[in-house]
Amino acid sequence: MLDIAGELHRWMAEGREFAVGTVVSVGGSAPRGPGAALAVDSEGTAIGSVSGGCVEGAVYELCERALQDGTTVREQFGYSDEDAFAVGLTCGGVIDIMITPVRADSPEREVLRAALTAAVTGEAAALARVVRGPDELLGRSLLVRADGSRQGGLGGHPKLDRTAAAEASALLDAGRTGTVDLAEDGSHCPGGLTLLVESSVPPPRMIVFGAVDFAAALVRAGKFLGHHVTVCDARPVFATRARFPEADEVVVDWPHRYLRRTPTDARTVLCVLTHEARFDVPLLVEALRMPAAFVGAMGSRRTHEDRTRRLREAGLGADELDRLRSPIGLDLGARTPEETALSIAAEIIAARRGGTGAPLTGGADPIHREPHGESRRDAHREPRRESPAVSSR
């Protein structure tokens, strides 16, 4: 539900009552992953999406019903030859959705309000909710902040809350959303239970080195993908706010010196477009020894060979050099700065999601891969074929 935090936070501030349907697991091909949400208020206004259109109508009706009776339920939408078109789930997947009423008297309302506030203010926090377990625990919520403080609880069992908080903190540290199974001995619940943990973290960083025309296009692509984008160049005449109005920051400094004092993490994207050895080599020596999701450098294949030789001479080993994506971008035949930015953005997405970059046409692999952080039990569950919507409340 944190993916629509802005609107839901406003609804909370206005005192609206609403119900929210949240994807808790998917199997097979499905367009949205765990955490995707659709909410409906008491006036019938709807925001968000759980399936890109496949089962929106059915979830809308379930939200209306939950608002009336105040009951949290979990529904599974599957497919069969007879019922695929009944709910519109023709993509061949299975979606489990939890419907949570958030009424004025809902015991979870204040925890959810705090989670939404954290999301819209950029505070790092994780919302853990019970999505499988005893009926009385379904929908119980625990908010865990980066400093370890907690709000809410999962049923009055201190050990359960501590275990859930530790699991949520681990996903928060990685900036991931996914499900976590707690065993019976850790949860005090017969058969154990499953939590959906939604992480709210500041936007991942993209640092673009080199204030060139290609950088301006890449800044726009990075912002479109949701990154906090910084442009860094040692030349003050080029690194200006006027040339990069859409960047969050424009820094005038030697790239390697700026990067050395800049924290990076497992979500950081570093794009080196300087295309000069005097900038590239010291910068990449720093970059390839720091935590980052993606390190790429622009240049021809001849430039790449020369750059690799220089990096070896600077002391980088094979494992470090293997992290470098150069020449940067996927082979799209790009020519213009905008096309080149698209090819770089495509490689960043492929690296993050485990994609191949190959055309989908004629392929046999699943279009939607297992989301990061999803439990393997949920990801590989066989589809249930007996009905389009099966309650598992």
C-alpha cells in the first residue's frame, strides 16, 4: 500500500474511511508485484492498481464489502479455461490479495497513518503486516523504523514482535518489499504465519559523472525511473544548473574526489560519461571498490580496452573489473543522446531485475520474473484452477 502513500496519506488527513487491497504474492505471469495496492473510499473513489487492469473490478467490490463489514480478508485470483475472462486474469498468473478496511474505528489505523507519513516524508521505515495466519492476526501491523523503534504489534506476543521486527529491518536495510515466513516456534502460532513487509526508503541515487549532452538526457531518464540524480563534473563552465535543470544536484568537483566522500549503497547507480582517462581511471578505481548496484562507463570498445588496461595497472583485480559495465548500455542501435539514455536506462533495469535485454518476441522465459524478496513458496506455488477467486481468510 505504500506505493500509493501520497493519496492515502491525504485521505487519512481528511478523515476518510477506505479499504485497501494489497498484492501479497504472485505466481506465474502477473503484471504487479507484492505491495501493489488499490484503495476505495466510502464515496466509491478508487486509486492505485493491483493487476494493471486484470482483476480491478473484483477487488473494487471486495473493498466496498470490507468497508461495510470491517473484516480483513485474503483472496486468491487464479485462472482456468472457463473462468479466465470472468475476472479478466488472462495473463496466466495467480494473484493473492489482502483486503484491509481502514475505518475510523480500525485498530490498525494509527499504525498505517504513521507508515504513510514516513513514506511521504522520505523516512526509512518498514511496514510488516500479517497476510497468512490465524484469523485474529490477519492484517495486524507493525511499523519498524531505521533506528529500531517500533509502533503497533502483531498480536501481543513480544517474541513475535521481535522476530517480525528483525525480519522487517533486514528487508528495510536492502530497500526491498517482499514476504517473510515465520516458523511456528518463532511466532507462537500453529503452522506459523507469513508477513508482507513493505519498505519505504529514500529514492535510490544515480550519480552521473560528466556534464555532457548525453548526461542531460540520462538525468531525465533517471528521474523518470525514480532516482535522486546528481551530476558531477570538474569543469564549472559545463556543470551548471542551467544545463541540468532537472537534476537534484549539480556538483563541481573532481569526480573521484566527490565519490570518495559520498556514501553509496546496494541501490546506487554510477554512470561514468566523462570519456577521458584522467577522469575515468581514478573515478572507476573508487567506484569499483564501493557498494553500488550498477557501475557503467561510456566509450568505444577500443576505449574500454585501454581503460581496462589502465585499471589493472592501478591495482584493480578481476572481480572488481567484472563489475564494470562498459561500453555502457544495451545494443539498441542508439545514436542520439535520448536514445543512448534509453539504452543505459534499459541496462540498469535489466541488471536490477535480472533481465536479458533480449526481445520478448519468440522467447519462452517468463515475462515477469520472481520479484526480489518474495518467498519461494509463494513465487512457485502451483495455480489453483477450481475457481477464479478463492477466499483464504
